[in-house]
Amino acid sequence: MDKHLDTFVAEHPEGWGHHAWLTLLATLEQGGIDVSDAEAIGFELENRRLAAELRRREIAGLGPKRIEALVERFGTLWSLQHADIDQLAEIKTVPATLAEKVVAAVR
């Protein structure tokens, strides 16, 4: 399933609509993947989208561990876009100066 989700995110960098979501679920199901917990799949998809977007932005000082921490804390690109600098800086591995860069990059 991981490859399918990563491919889907790469093919939809600006997000996706309901039809694309249903098509993804159908593709997964046809591939023998259990899609009965679509909410969990959607959550994982949003996590992957956030991580991909942060990698794409190439923010100086934002490596894999910090991206992982941001994904764990915020979960979705929308949540990160609506967070303030102080919320990002609450993460132990994200200094305030980096928090400022991230907020500026995702808004």
C-alpha cells in the first residue's frame, strides 16, 4: 500500500478531490488491499502528503527527523498551514528560527 499512497501523493501535489479518492480506494481494493478502514488510509495519505510537501520545499535545517516530528504533531498540510510559530517551536527538535521558516514556506 505504501507505494500506491506515495504515487498518489506525487500525482496530486495540489491535493485531490472526492473522485480521485474513490479511485484510489478502488485501485487499492483491486490490488487486494483491505480498504474497510478508509479513514485510516486517508490519515496515512495526509501524513504522506505533508511529508512530501515539506521535502519538496527544501527548507534549510529541515531534515527527515524534523519532518517526521512535524508530521507526527500536525498530521495534515492544512493543520500545519494553520499553526503558528509557537506551536511549531513546541516540538523539541524545531528551534524558533526553523519554525519561522517552515511557517513562511507552507503558507
